[in-house]
Amino acid sequence: MKVPSSIEYSALRRYLESEEMKISLLTISVFCHETEDLGKIRKSIELVIPSAVEGEIRSDQVKGHFGNYITLLEYRFSKSLAVKAFQDILNKLSSADMIVIITTLSERMEKSKLYLRFDKQYLVAKEELTLKEGNDVVRIMVSFNGPYKEVIKELKQIASNRAMHNEARSTKLS
């Protein structure tokens, strides 16, 4: 698990709180089938994304197509809490996943909303975030205040700063 340095964290915080990069809303949602341990899923989300405990938590139960019960667990964050949750998420991403997000940004964004999907089973088993496409995922939607082009520019800058910091750090360790 990667722990961000104070330099990386402060640079990330500056970008997220800048005028160009205001986050208005962030939601984390996951479907939990009745065969899954809802408490374990919730605990894993809150362990990996510590600010999740501060969000508005909602749980709705519906009946599935085959009569099974499915619980929709949703965490909602607005304004400064959304920024904090997004920071937690970015800090947990591997460099490889960050590169994938940046290279597929146009596919992950609709207007000023960023959509991310993470492997639910990996989150629960390994307590780490890893990108995944498909159905059994933790969905994250980040809504930005600002033009699409500015959001993309800022996200790419965050990734670039992170890559440069990681490269500088690994050079020092050699």
C-alpha cells in the first residue's frame, strides 16, 4: 500500500482545491448480494477510503430478478468532504491504474463527471483499489464544477506530478 509523501499530498491538495478543480459531489456505490457480507464490504470501503465514514451513508434493499435480495450501499459526499474522499481514492491508486485512468479519461468522463470502477472482490480481499470493468464493482462518480477541458488538464497535471515525484523518490533510493 502506497503512503503519499507530504510533498505529494500538498501538491495534490492544491490542485483539488484550486479554482479550476472544484468538486461538488462524489458518490461511492456498490451492489451487495445476499450471499455477501454487507458489513465486511462496508468495513473494507471505510478502511481503504477513510473519509467514507464522514459521508452520508444510504442503504436500500431491492429484490433481484430471481427473488434474491440485493442491497445498494451508497456513500455521498459534497464540497470539502468530496475533495477529501477523492484525495483518499487518488492516494490509494497504483501508478499503473493512474496511467490507465489518464489515458482513458475521455471514455471515463461525461461532461464534468468522472466515472471510475474498482474491483469489489479485490477491495474486500486485499483492501486495495484496483481498476476493473464489469459488473461486480465499486462505482465512483466525481462531479466537478468547471469546464471539461479544465478538469482533464488538472487530472493530467496531478498524474504528471505524481509520476515525477515517484521517479525522483526512486532515484534517491538507488
